[in-house]
Amino acid sequence: MSGHSKWSTIKHKKGAADAKRGKIFTKLIKEITVAARIGGGDATTNPRLRTAIAAAKSENMPKDNIERAVKKGTGDLEGVNYEEIVYEGYGPGGAAVIVESLTDNKNRSVADIRHIFSKYNGNLGSNGCVAWMFNEKGYIVVEKSAVDEEMLMEIAINAGAEDVQEDGVNFEIIIEPDDFEEVRDAVDKNKIPYIVAEITMLPQSTVGLKGKEAEQIIKMMEAFEDSEDVQKVYNNADIPEEFM
């Protein structure tokens, strides 16, 4: 199973338990604002904005919040100018880690991210040191109990999915980024519930971690998720089932 899959599932369960909705809303608002700034405020012609708004709606963000974020991005309302920065490094056991950041203070951001890497037995690396180990993909995770495998495969492949994999607990739908929305819409149309639906970075191979190193990578990912400047974080760690 991909390292990202396990972290996505863990993050989903922990997020449901912790109900950190305010922090989730803050990250979503940043993404909507930047998407609107770069590609314009019309979601029908801006795929990134469309995906960001869909993610916000899935978290039950109020419509007014979404509209304000779009207007801040287009300049119709005053807002903060966020800079997109991607950091790369290594976690415990040599696991590859990518951190996507949106920040209004680059110095604060890099100091915080470097501290988190160091605290959990990792280190911040140079640009490009681990990115080659990942591929950008659309990614949808569905619990096995929620759908018949043949039906899901037929729906996903016909809509343009690259592959449907089974990991023992879930089905993973792998999609080229350009086909993501069409596949997600097909899954929605058939009322199939999913745990995760996003454009992400999937590792080409994984690093098996056990014991203390597995605990450290989980804590590192949680620390990154809690950072106000971090939007998304990816790793290629293969984490034992007891951490699920």
C-alpha cells in the first residue's frame, strides 16, 4: 500500500476525532484565495479553484466564507498575499517528505518547518531531493464495505481512472490529474461515499518503518498538519497496521 494512503486514512480518523474544523477552514480559505488570485474567480474556468471549493463544501464550509475567500483572491476584498513554497526533506528512517506551504512570512515558515524536521529525527533538504520519488495523481479512497468492487471499477475506469487498487481495507482509485474531476463526479453521481478525494503526490515506492520510527513519522506529520503555514504534507513511509 502507498505511504500516502495510510497517512490519508490516519489523518481522516484523527481529524474526525479531533474536530479541528477551524484549522481546516483556515487552510481551505488560503487555497481558495490563492487559486482565485492565480486563475481568476470563475470556478467554471479555473480547475484549481473548482477543486478547492469542492473540498471546502465537503467540510461544510459556509457559502459566505467561500465567496469572501474568492473575492480576496481576485482583489475585490482586501486580503493577505500568500506565497507558495514547497519544502523537501527526510523523516525518520530515511522516509521522503514533501511539505507544501502557503505563507505570508517566508522566514517564519522555513524556521517552523526546519524545526519540525529536526524535532522528529529528520532534516530539511534541498529542492528536488525527494520530489522525483513521487507522482502527482488524483486519488480517491473508498471503504471496501461501501461498494461492490466490480461496480466501482466499472464506474471509475469508464470515467477515466488509471487504476483501482485494493489494499485489504479500502479501494484506491488512481487518476491522472486532468481526469480527476470527471472521475470524482462519477463517484458522486453514483452516491458512493469516500474517505479521501484529492489531487495529491503518490510515492513510487515506500520505506518500511516500525517501532519508534513509525511513531516519529506519525508525530512529524501531525506537527506539519498543525503548522499554520503548511497546506499539505506527503511521505513515502509504509506504516504498520497498528497505527491505523
